[in-house]
Amino acid sequence: MEKKSCMILALDVSDREEALKIAEDVSEFVDAVKVGYPLVLATGLGIIRELSEFAPIIADFKVADIPNTNHLICEQVFEAGADAVIVQGFTGRDSLDACIEVASEYGKDVFVVSEMSHPGGAEFLQPVGEAIARMAAQAGAFGLVAPATRPERVKAIRKIIGDKLTIISPGVGAQGGKASDVIAAGADWVIVGRSIYRADSPRKAAREIAAEIEAGPNG
Ligand code: U5P
């Protein structure tokens, strides 16, 4: 995944035509498109290959099962054409290893959720977030998912993992995070959904966030 705008589109719409149109309109301003359950359950797994015409695809299935099931899920995800998969870290090292094993067979990447961006993410996951980040680094994951709603947590996690892993960070805009703050705290990419796909002009919204990232937190 090439780093240009430092932005990933979270395409949580449920209509195929709308998804393809938004992806095409904003492709100039995003480095990847993240698809998850809302879009895939509504339109089918084939949407991954269709969207991959516009950008690399990150499949956000937050895979969280026993190693064998994780293995089977990741095979389907990469067979469908995804470039990366997002998995949960709380299921433990063996479950994560299963995902990384399949990803490396396909030459693809695994991102591990260490802590979630919503208020409830602080309840159970945050206290173990740093341990999950360490495990992900030891296991050889490509990156982490860490909360844009708490840039101080992104900073703490960056300190733990150094430059070993990339950090992608959801929670910008609709959830309250500011893109340039999170990049300054150590994230490589921000993930933006509603602020783009619900805007009157998704293209204009994406361009504005990209410009804000480029200008930096004091810009
Ligand atoms: N996402 C989060 N927080 C996490 C992990 C993943 O928001 O901790 C995902 C959501 O499922 C959604 C996107 O797809 O990132 C954020 O969308 P939005 O709040 O910008 O609309």
C-alpha cells in the first residue's frame, strides 16, 4: 500500500452502484478502500474484486475465532482479492498466527485491532491494548488498528512498537477525531467513513481531509 494521502476510505454503504461510484470519485484522494460487513453482506464478496480496480482493498472482518476457523476465513478473503485483512488480537497468538500464515502464503497483509475507537473500546480492550500491540509485533503482523479518537493512545502504542508496524486509525470526523492530530501522534493512515460517504460531495470531502492532513495539526 503506497503512502500518498495517508487516508483510507471506510466504504460502509450497502448499495453496489453507490459503492463503486464513491470509490471512483474519491480514488485520487485515498490510498486504500476498507470494506466490511455492511457492504459485503449487502452486495456479496465479489464487490472486493470490483473495487480493487480503484484502490487496494482492506477487508475489515475483525476476524476473531479459533485458529482453524481464522485460517478458513482468511483463505476466502484473499481468494476474493483483498490486499489485507483486519483481525482481532484479543483471541490470542495462535489465532493471529493462523491469519498471518495464510496472508504470507498469498503475499498479503494482516492488521491487528489493538484497541477500538468507540467509547466502549475503553471498557475491556484498552487495558490489554498494549499487550496486543506487542504480540502483533512479535507475530510479524503488518500493522495495527488504533483509535483516532484517542491520539494519546496512538502515541503510546507507537512508542511500544517503534517503526516495526504501520498504524491505521479509524475514528476521524463522525467519531470526533481530527486527521492531522492522529497522523502527528504516529499513525500512518487515518480511516474515514461517514465524513466522506455521507457528504453531499464525497470527492470534495475527501479532498478537504487530505488537505488538512497535508497542512498538519497547526496548519
Ligand atoms: N472501525 C472503527 N473503530 C475501530 C475499528 C474499526 O471505527 O476501532 C471501523 C468502523 O467499523 C468503520 C470505520 O468501518 O472504521 C469508521 O467509520 P466512520 O466512523 O468514519 O464512519
